[in-house]
Amino acid sequence: MQKNGKPELLVPAGSLEVLKTAVNFGADAVYIGGEVFSLRAKARNFSAEDMAEGIKYAHEHGVKVHVTANILAHNADLAGADDYFRELAELGPDALIIADPGMFEKAGRLCPGIDRHISTQANNTNYETFDFWYRQGAKRVVCARELSLAEIHEIREKTPEGLEIEAFVHGAMCISYSGRCLLSNYFTGRDANHGACTHPCRWKYSVVEETRPGEYLPVYENERGTFVFNSRDLCMIEHVPELVAAGIDSWKIEGRMKTALYVATVARTYRKAIDDYFESEEKYRSNLPWYREEIRKCTFRQFTTGFYFGKPSEESMVYDNNTYKQDAVYLGVVRKTEDGSLAMFEQKNKFSVGDTIEIMKPDGRDVPAIVMSLRTMDGGQVESAPHPQELLWAELTERAEVGDILRMESDEPAGD
């Protein structure tokens, strides 16, 4: 727990812009990846320059930065590890997230002033394992996704008080054991344990028996279709009291490849839920409808509580299809303002003059605003913004601030 007695809210960031969004929208800490040794190779990840700026920005706002170095290293990976850890020692993040014992030892030797956290990739499923890593010098251990809250509570009771426990509370669930997936490497040659996962756990499968080639047998079938491995997204926003009772020090959001809208929405919702609960449980419970509504405004599939209340059933883990849903469309992050009504941003999705949008603010307010005009950076007036990543100025009927998120209601209903 933090000094204020609340759990740490740990939020992902795949780029410098998203890191700043996470900080602005309520994170106590953010976790990021460098350009090497991270398990999200398809995320933009951080150059040394961006990492330095991100760490500086976070620290100026009282927010910690954790850097992932959690690949399961092969011999060829080790040659560059020493230089990378020396570079991190100079950059000064607050913690390194590591799964491989060899990398753990290197980090301890080359980054003596930086805390080491044990990644969920290390399959941490019992209190003896947690205690082992503590004796080796780990400050924190991340729970395997297969643990129940009862098991985590027992781990808390049987491990030293100085050892911090971290657990995922929201986001995509790797279905292979704590994310150590072999299917991606086997099917596509892209190694999930080196950050290049193709998410084959979300594909549909059939089985072929060797004496009947060409005859495809369903792996699992019910009235909604045939599925294998597909998992709903974890969501624990309705179970804050149970998470607190389990003694989890850090609540982790999954999603280093997600947009600023996703990060802002999830961070702000969990921030408010935590703060409301620690003010009074009555206030938290009275605001549950708002949390539920808000959390659906970022991309999600269907929700589950995972393994936290025991082994999940097929119905609680399998979803109808692979399609992400959202109740809100991401338009952009405000980068600059002028004259009170003008906001400059990099446009992410199409919208038009006359549309009603929302200005999403870190303090919990969502301010409706009408788009009065749009102009390009060279001053040309346009009626709509159809080109992603175009820099635009929008004249709005309400005031936006730097760092605010612009979004609008989606035309597609969000489903379950």
C-alpha cells in the first residue's frame, strides 16, 4: 500500500503521449517498455529520449515509472542486456519488471538503486515463490492471473510485510499459463515470450483426427458457436472491497498497446472508485452505475472476473466473437489551446463540423461541446476530419485544456 493507505493504481503506457495521459488521469504509477527486452514488441515503446522525458514528467507529478524487461531471454539476448541496464540506471525509473532469473541478477548488479519487480511471466502462484523472490532482493511480485483472491490473501498473510503484491484488475487475459504462450511461436514463428504475440488464443479452432484428413471436428460447441481459448476481458471495477480485503498493494491495468482514450477512461474510473471507497463504502456503492457506464466507453470485449472468485466456467470466460466493442469514439488528445475556444489535436477518427462531442477531463467531468469549425494547420477550413493523424484546430463551444481527451458517442451499441 501507499503511504496514504490506498493501493497503487498502476497504468500502462505505450507512448509518451499515453504516459502523460495516464499521469493526468489518475495513475499513481505507469509501466512502460523500452525498445528492447519488452513483451509488447508491437507497441510503440519508448526510445531513451522519450523515456527520459516521460520519467521527468511523471516524477514532476509525483507518479512512479516502472520499465518492463520481462522477456524470457535466450543466449543471444544477453549480449545487449548489460548496456541496456546501464542505460536504465542513468535514466532512473523507479522499478524494473523482470521474469528471467539471469536478467534479474544482471539488473541487481547494474541498477543497484532501482527496485526489481517479478513479472507475472514468472508464474508466481504460491507464497513460497513470493518469499523466494523476496529473499533474492525483489521488492514486488506480480501475481499469476490464475490466482483467486483467497489465494492472494493467504500469500499476503504468509509473506513478509516488506514484500509488495501486485495483481491485474482490468484488461485482456492471456489464457496460456500466465501469458507464457507457445501457440504464437508454433503457428506463425512470432514468439510471444519475446513480445511478438499474434494472439492465436483468440482464433477459432477445429481438430482433425489423423485417420480422417479433411474432416474438421469442433473443439467445443454450444448454442452460441464453437470456441477454444477465447477469454473475456478482466474487469474488477465492481469488486473494489474484495480487492482491498485481499491485501493487494498495486492494482494493475493491462494495455500497453491501447489508445490514450482507453488509458484515460480506465485510469479515471478506477481512480474515482478507489478514492470513493476509501472515503466511504456507501459512496463507492452509490456510484457503481457511473463506473459501469464509464468503463464501457473504451474498447472492450465482454467482461469477466477471471479466476478471482474460483475457477471460471466456460460461460464466464468464452465470448461470442472476437470483436471489440466501445460506447465512445476516440477523437484525440488536446495538445494546445488558443483564445479559450480553439483546441489543437492529432485527429484519430472521423467527425464533422456540427457534431456534439465530449471533452473528457481528469477531474471526472465530461463536458458536451459542439464543433463550430475545423481548420488545418495551414489555415484551410474543412467540414470534416476523415484523415487519421492529421493535426487540426477545432473551435468548440466549451473550453478545452491541454491534456483533455476528445471523444464522441459511438453509433454502435456496446453489448454485454
